[in-house]
Amino acid sequence: GAHDLCYRWSGRVLPALPPVVLMFNGAEMAVTGERLLYKVPDRAGVYCFTFGNSDLVPVEAYIIGHHHQQNMWVEYDIERSRLGFAPARCDLARQRLVRG
């Protein structure tokens, strides 16, 4: 489930984590270290991996969720059952939107 891999951390700042590379048929998606753990709201010092087995389908399945898709362009080709992705600089897009 969602909180299968959680840990307590009593330090003020989490240590830097290396990126994890997801490998698909001919494509790789790097998930940066800061996207690998999230702080559980209302639970002091509890952090969980952003990867976890989904209980929503009857087979073992892992979901590429919003933590992993941050700073990525993601294209869903439903007709061909394909997924496309590429790194993005969302911080630059926000700057352009704010400036108008």
C-alpha cells in the first residue's frame, strides 16, 4: 500500500539521496533523490518512499505518480498504449507565466 516503506528521521534535514533510474524498453527515466521520499503530513519525522505497490489492481503494479512526474514532460498515447517522457524545466515555465 501507500505507506509500505516508511522511515523515521530525527535529523533536521534528510541526507542527499542518489537518483533512481527507471528502465523501460529502450527508455530511461531518472527520478531525482529529492523525489524519492515524501514527508507524511501530521506524522513528525516520518518519510515514505514514493514507490509502492498499488492495491488498486489485481496484479503487482507500481505507479509512476506525481512525485516522479515533476519536472517532466509526460505524454499519454492511449490509442497506442504508449507513454512518452522527457526532462522539463518547470521553474522556467513558471517564470514566463508570472512575467506575462
